Amino acid sequence: MNNLFTLFLFIFSVVQLNGQRKYEKEVDLSIDQVPTIAKDFIGFSDEDIAVDWYYEYNLIGNSIEAKFCYHKKKYSVEFDTIGMLQDIEVEIRKSKIPKYAKSEIEYALNQEFEKFKIIRIQEHFDASQYMRSFQSFITTDRKQKPTYELEVKGKKKDGFQMYEIVFSHSGSMIRKEVIVQPNTDHFEY
């Protein structure tokens, strides 16, 4: 019985660790390797807009991602490995976050870190029924309020680390994960 309890504690601690860490590694995909359903959702030909396709490895499941610029905005559209839409992210400036949410986010970051720098902010939209194509996402009056996904370099007592922090549309912290940097075979300066 004692061994069973020890095993339970070990499994629980591993699950907790995975829930607080984020690891992603992207590998280029050729257009031939992308599921047709994902290409059809994006709907651009190579002549229209340059779309970069990636296969993403992570701790919770692999995915396929399309990255591109459209009307001066950076988009990241994520699909599962068979091509079904998972989410759409749009890179934004801090000034685009509503004032009430921005003040809540800044307060939370000041409480969390001694010092911090926001590296990137994205509006995050989960897949929904009105997202039949990228064009429908762009042109539809969005009923869904986005969450805000921030990449932050934050300093705590043990030093600086990179974090991905997700906030609700109203600015409440939903999730915070340490970004685990992939091992590389070369020096990084």
C-alpha cells in the first residue's frame, strides 16, 4: 500500500510539472506534407500570400501550424495533425488590449515578477463553428472574446526565465508556463 501511495505521488508530481512547462519545437513542412483540409481553410495560393507551414512538437500533442502576414498583421493558425482547426492567433500591440484588461494584466505581471519585459502579445481565438475558412474568420463579426497570450521574460529570485502567460479577455491570469528552450547542437549568442 505504501508503494502504491509513493507511485501516486510521483505520477501526480510529473503531471504537475508538465502543466507548468511549455516546450515547442517547429520543423518546416513542404506544402505537399500539409493536409488538404488545412490548406483549404487558409485558402491562399503561393502567389497570393507566402504561408510558412510547420510541424510542431510539444508536450501535450503535436500540431501543424501556418504562419503568414495578412493586411499588415501576423497570423498563426494551428491545426491538429489531420488538418482540423484548433485555434487562430493574431499578433497585436499592447495598445490594442482594452484598458480595463491591460491594467489587470500589468498588475498581475508586477505581482508575479521583480522585473519583466513583454516579448510578444497575441490574441487567441479557439476554433468555433463560424470559422469555416480564414476569410470567414476575418470578415465575420466575432462573437468570441479573445484571450491574450503573452510571451514574457520575467525575473524572480532565481533569475530570468521565459514564460507564456495566458490572460482572459478581462485580464485575469488563466495559465502561466515556463518556456523550456529546446537543446541545440550549436552555440547561441
